[in-house]
Amino acid sequence: MQRKEKGRQKQMKNSFKFFLVFIFTLTLFSNSFSEEKNKKGDLLLLDKIIMIINGEPILKSELEFSKIWFKTTDDKKALQNLIDIVLISQQAKKLGIRVSPYEIREALLNVAKANNFKTIKEFKEHLIDQGIVYSEFKSFVQREILRTKFIQLYLKPSIFKGIKEGEVQKVRKVRIIYLDKNKSGYINKLRQLEKLLNKKNFAEFAKKFSDDEFTKKEGGLLGYVKKGDLLKVLDDVVWNHKVGEIFELETENGTYFIYIESEQQKIVPKETLNQEQLKKLEKEYKMYVKKLRQDAYIEFLDEDIKKLYEGSDD
């Protein structure tokens, strides 16, 4: 089978101005990080739980990340932004929006390169040298990707679902099975799938063998994608293979089996919004986040953080 690098759904293009397009956010973060990393001790982050949001613990380091990410020295703004990101990412997960390991890796690689590091490994070592908890930084990046995807894949379509403007395009229904090389039994599962996997049992085997916790529950269903929706490395192979084919992609950390289940024509709405629509989306986003905050259970474990939140504006 043909083996190439696996990609997953990239960030939607032409995002609205009010919100940070994820790549642009990376640039902002990278610039801030470059400035901050030269200040001795500024990035020595303490791994201390400061609050729990709907059962999810949040660390002091994440508040510091929020300052850098949103390029602010205002603790109040950084805290509010952090809470909003957590709440939106939690809601995105409930709605079935997912972030693949590959998407996180690509985002981290972009940050690394923006800071003049050739590999994620080099960047990770530098973060550790600066006293930054790499796993928490990675978690923060994952939340920001989830927030961006929530806006693009849920909030925007729900607001403008009545708009009929668009064009007819081909879309393909794709399923995946991911095997993590670092997990025990990798070779045995790989051999079984290479020998036994077919169209009829793909969904069943995905539930049984896949290490991708998000897609396995749905029988490996990745969803419907149009040409250009995926990272180029995957976009090329998905659209160069025929409908009904199952093929294998190997990455540094694992192996993917991909099944192009079907193809159909769909009306794809235009992604660019006008100024009036941008303002409407901004307003709806603020209202949505405000509602999430009202319904959220937030337990503060740091009195200073609690006072900061209670003094924040809605």
C-alpha cells in the first residue's frame, strides 16, 4: 500500500476579523514568546491548580500562557480569555468537534518554526529549559484549535444556515483507523488490519482497534470533506484514490488506515462574510460565551484569582 504522511482537517480559510484566525494567533503568540523568552525568569511557570471549570483543573501556567497568547499584561483579560477558551473547547467536544494528534503537531511545528526551531523536539527542549510545562502548553494549543473549529464548524453555520449562496462541489465521506506505535500490541494490530481489513468490517474494526478515541466511537468516521479541506499531504492522496479504496498512511508516531466510503455533490456555502455578518457573528459569539459562563461551575482554589474573576466585566 502507498505510505505517505497523514494530515487532517486544516483550519477553515478566511475567518472573520474579530476572532483570531488560528495561524494568525500562532504568529501573535510566536512574537510574544520571542520577546518574553529573552527576559530572565519571565517564563518560569508554576504548576499550580488555580481553579476547576466544570470538573477540569486549570493551572497557573495556563493563565501565563493566556497573557502571552493574547498579547496582554492585564491579568483580568487573560483570565477571562482563558475561561472562555476552556468553556468553548468543552462545548466543542460535547458537539463532537475533534482535534487530531496531527493537527496539534502541525500547530506546534508552526510555533516552533516561527521561533527559529527546526523541529518540535528542539522547541520542546527549549520550553523545558525555560521552566515551561510542555504538556500544558500543548493542551492550551489544543483548546485554541477547538475554539477556532467551534466557531467555523458550529457557530457560523448555525447563524447563517439560511444563506443560500454557495457552489456545488464534490465531497467525500472518509473513515480512519489510527494505530499508535507507542502502544503495546501495535505490530499485531497492524498485521491483522493489513490482512483482514475490508469495506464491510472497517467500522467494526475501527471501534475495536483504533487508538483515536474521538473517531473510534463512530466507527472511524472522520466526516465529509471537500477538496482543499485537508492538509495538502492528505488532500492529495484522498483525491488521487478512488471511491471505495482503503489505503495506509504511516507517520512518525503511528499508522492510519483510510477508507473513502462515498462521494456526492453538495452545495458548499461561501466562507467569506461581509462586515454586517462579521458583527453579527461577533455578537452571537459573545452571547454564547456569556451563557456558557452563567451555566458553568467554577471552583476557585486561589483567592486572588477568585477576586480577579469577581471583578471582571461580562
